[in-house]
Amino acid sequence: MDLSFDPRFSLHLWHWIKPGIYFGVPLSNFAGWFAASLIIMAVIGIFIKFNKYRISINGMLFYVLFGYFQALEDTVSGLLKLAVVSTIMFTIILIIFLIIQFSVNKILMPQKM
């Protein structure tokens, strides 16, 4: 989400002293959010056993549709290159989620004879 949000929000909401290479956003911003996400996921992992975790179809669809909505907002904001990058990125995420979901279902579902 950060790859789609930050370039658009940097037009009006915040600015960096030294603009970065990704639509003006410095890579350190993404590194910081990545580190924060890892810490959050580690804390969640303490409370939820990862081996029992399954991807929610509804959560997946919400996430991807929200991403496509961000791409639409990028387009309306005049950030056409960012809209293309966002669309490609969320399409790849959708494909990965679908592959994982079908793999998990294939493993968990009993085989019919």
C-alpha cells in the first residue's frame, strides 16, 4: 500500500528534504515501513500460531480491490505512471494470493475417489 500511497500523498501532504528515486519518495521511507511491518507481524505471530493461519478470501479481495482503487486515485491525480505501477503490483499480489489459496485448499481438501 505504501508504494501506492506515498507518492500521491507527497504531492500535498508531506515532503522530504531530499526526494528519493521512487516518484520522489526516499527508499528509507519504505525501509522504515518494512521494518515496522515486520515488528507488527512478529507481535501478531506471538498470539496466532502461523501453522493454523489461513488467508481469508474476503480479506484478500478487500486488499486487492482497495489497491485497484488506489490505482484509480493515482490516475485521477494525474500520476499515470504510478497508476500503472500500482495496477501491476496489485495484480501480482492477487496472483500470489490465488496461488497460495488454491495450494492450501488442494492440500487441505480430501481427495475424492
